[in-house]
Amino acid sequence: MTPDELANPVVASLVAAINDGNRKAFLALLSPDAILTDDAAPHDVCDWIDRELFGAHAHMTVDREQGHGLYLLARMRNDVWAETSTFWRFQLSDGKVSRIDTGQA
């Protein structure tokens, strides 16, 4: 699925920002106190996205979405891990992403 096909417009914009390598657009979609976990371990958002996404040329291909677009199963490809099957769960607050939980699917 392309970002344009995703049900939730905020999540769609986040996926597009990842695929476009647009760190600024990604951060603009997050609430100031956004939380991120990877395989249930909490991470500093900026450190994690720089290492796993934008510094590693990440690209997400969504295979399936659930929960009105707030849960994605996707193939994530980057320079660090090659391609892996991942899940992404999002929580929104006031139109911004307040929590991202991701990990291997």
C-alpha cells in the first residue's frame, strides 16, 4: 500500500515522510512529548529516528493496516537491517502522533 491508500491521514503523512527521507516533516507530525518503543524498549525519539530511519535511508512498504489505520504491518528496509517485517502501532492526540510502538512482526 502506498501512503495515499492508508486510512489515517496523519499516519499516511508519517509513512510518506519516512519514504521521502523528510525528517523535518516526520517530527512536525509528533506531539512534543511523543513516546517511541522498539520491541517494547523505550527509546529517545530523535536518536532512534536518526539511527533507524533517516540516517539509514529507511523505506516502508505497508502490507496491511488495521484499526482505522493506526496499526500497520509493513516491510521496513534500511541500510542497517536490510528488510524486516515490522509492526507499527500509533496513538494520536490532538491530531499529532503521541506514541509509536514498533518491532519485528
